[in-house]
Amino acid sequence: MPTATTEVCALTARELVSRLHQKQVSAREVMTAHLARIEQVNPTLNAIVTLTPETALADADAADAALMRGQTVGPLHGLPIAHKDLFLTAGIRTTFGSRAFADHVPDDTTLIVERERQAGAITIGKTNTPEFGAGSQTFNEVFGATRNPYDQTKTCGGSSGGAAVALAAGMLPIADGSDIGGSLRNPASFCNVVGFRPSPGRVPRWPNAAPWFSFGVDGPMARTVGDAALLLDAVAGPDNRDPLSLGAPTGPFLEALDRNFDDVRVAWSPDLGGLPVEPAVTSVFNRGRAVFEALGCITTETHPDLRDADEIFTTWRAWYYELAFGSVLDRHRDLLKDTVIWNIEEGRALDGPKLADAERKRGALYHRVRRFMAEQEFLVLPVSQVVPFDIDQPYVTRINNELLPTYLDWMKSCYQITVTGLPAVSVPCGFTDDGLPVGLQIVGRPHDDLGVLQLAHAFEQATGVWERRADLTAELGSKRPQKGNAT
């Protein structure tokens, strides 16, 4: 039977904001409902790893008082939010999922968190992530693993896995995350929510050990595209602390989501030119093509030339890991997981000619993709090459009998898109016969973040897949989702 808690926590962020602004519900009521939901389901799912209920309730009371005084409040007024545990939060423990920082309480706050709070969102805690965000499976030795709400024996993906699960389970209306090789997109796909990787610089990053490194971005996660746009509007815009930051958007993303897609050209790619993809993913993905065509799109099975993308990504990722975490390895080798150590040491093995070759190839790839996207306005492909896998498996080692040599290889469908520098979103596409979520990835032209959100919004509205929630209302041991609409 629905309760006040479940009803509040089932509302979209936009619905909650509307009710909060109209004083139909108070920020304290919203916060209390979400804290109750966290108490109910988080002990099993392990999505929120640091909780700050006292300060969250005090901040909710302050938000209510400001509204009663007639003060102007922000677009995220009264919305609970938890921040990825890679983001600094002054005065709140930030572990990076690493035993080396298990008790770390920073003095600084990450810029995206600052902007969320300035817009009225209220910090409720931190969400789980693998150590230093390494790997698309959310587990670490500080907090353990985060479970998929649609099947608790499966992973939720990563590295923004705690955020995706908290959204899917109704513990949060909005969440933040970051993405180098798929960390906003993969967990969204595995948990039937939306993860948007904006253009580099759309959401400025600070502090940042490598401010000119364009592979890493911060961005929004939500249950709907509209809610993701709401959060993006609050965190996008220039900041001179980030040399890559883009100028202010021409207008709010949320207000421009509706669009006609008649005769819009869409490149349809089930495997990005030969990547191994599990049949269960392909089956769900291919159902989506008719949806795009019903929207008026002209779909053509094709893909850009992404040769050298693997070398480009793995080279520059290794360079970044040595730069960002090399000093931690020197001090705490015994506390780091083996894949992090390997990635740092790969960075230390690089030399000038290797970096020069990777950058030369990256320039050539960019221009090949730019010319391709001049002909095709969007590229649509699977988010992940596999369905959610066993919670005790650190990473995928084989797809369709193809052996994968490193912990990164199973996420090529995401990280090869990272190399292009293009905006991309994971939007719910459907479910396998076993009830596991599958996401669809939409990639847009350079800096066309709005176009990506518009097409994702149209697809979402046409399918209603996001409305199919995990069944966590009865016994938490249940492993299968509720029945609902699906593509």
C-alpha cells in the first residue's frame, strides 16, 4: 500500500520543485520522506555511504523559513541530493572509495556541489563509488559493494553507481556524478535512470589535478531527462577556475526540450563497427529503432571511423592516473586495489613519443568524427556491451567468447565515445527477459548538449520505460522488477 513516504519519493524532481515552490509540501517533509526511504532500503542496497541527517533537516528548516519570508529561492529549492564520494565536501567525509582516505574530511568543496547548493539543493550525504572511480563496478574496501535494485545479485555498474541506485530506489530525486570512461552512462544503463555526459567544459570542474584533461567531466543523473536538464541548468556555465569551461548556455535546457524530429538523420549502430555485444543487449537495443523512426528520424545503420580510439583512451587515462594518484601509490601501495596500481604504473611507463603519437591520432580521429557528424546529426548505440553481471565479479573478462585483457575493455562502447569529445546520454531503453535494465546511448554534434537532451526526452516520452521501478516495497530479498511499460 502506498505511504506518504513512497508517494513523495516517487515524484519527479520537477514535480517536487513545483510543490515546494507552491508550499504544497515543505522541505522538511520532503527531507523526512527521503531519510525514511534511505533507512528502509539503503541497508540492503548500500548506495549512500555517508549520511548527514541532522544537518540536512536543519537546512530543510532554513529553506522553509526562507520561503515563508518571501525570499527568492533557487530552482533546486528543498531537493535532497547526495554527492558522489569523489567530490569534495568541506566538513563531510570524502573517501574516494579508498582505504588511504577512509577518514578524510576535506576543507574544500567541489564546484558542482557548490552550484547545487547555491541553487537550493540540500546535501543529505555521499554516494558510493569504486576506488578513485576506477572501473564500472561499484565496490570498495571502505564501504563494500552497491547492489542493483532490479536484481540484488547483480552490479549497478559504476563509477557513479551509488548515485544511480539511490535514484532508482527512490532515495534521491536528483544526483551528481562524473565520467571519464562511462561513469555517468554505464550505471544509468544498469539501473534504468538517466546519466548525461555533457560536453567537456559545460559543467566546469574545480578542484582538478589536470584542468586541461578533457576526458573527465562532471554531470547530472536523474530518473527523467527533464530532471537531468533541471540539474544541468543549475550547474552549467563558465567559471575561470576551469580553463575548458564553456560560455553560458543560450537559455535553460529544461525549457527547450520539446522538438520536432522529422527528417533528422540518426546513425544507428548496434556494435560501433564490431565491438562484442551480448545478444540480450542487442535484442533490447534494436527495439528502439522503430521508436526513433516513429518520431520522424531517418535512421541509417552506420558508424564513425573510431580506429585508434582504444590507444588514445588508454594512453591518456594512464597519464591521468599517474598524475592524479601517483603520489598516493608512493605512500600507500599496500592500501590500493590492483587495477588502480596497474593503471598508475601504465602511466609511469609512458614516454614522450608515446604521448605524441596518441595526441596525433586523437586529432585525426576528431576530424573524422566531425565530418561524420556533419552528415548524421546523432549517433545512437548501446551504452554497455553487457547486461548487469554478478555482484562478486570485479569486471567483465569475456563477451561472446571474446577474451578481454584488461578491466577497461568491456566498456569500449562508452570510452570510445569519450575520446570524441561529444556530448552523450544514457536513457532507459527496455528490459531483458530476465528483468535487467538496458540503456540506449545518444551522441550529438560538438557542443550540442541541448540536441542530445531533446532526442533523449522524445525517446523517453515515447517509451515510458523509466516508469518501470524496481520492486522494493515488500521484501528486500525480491529480485525482480514490477511489471510496467517497456520498449
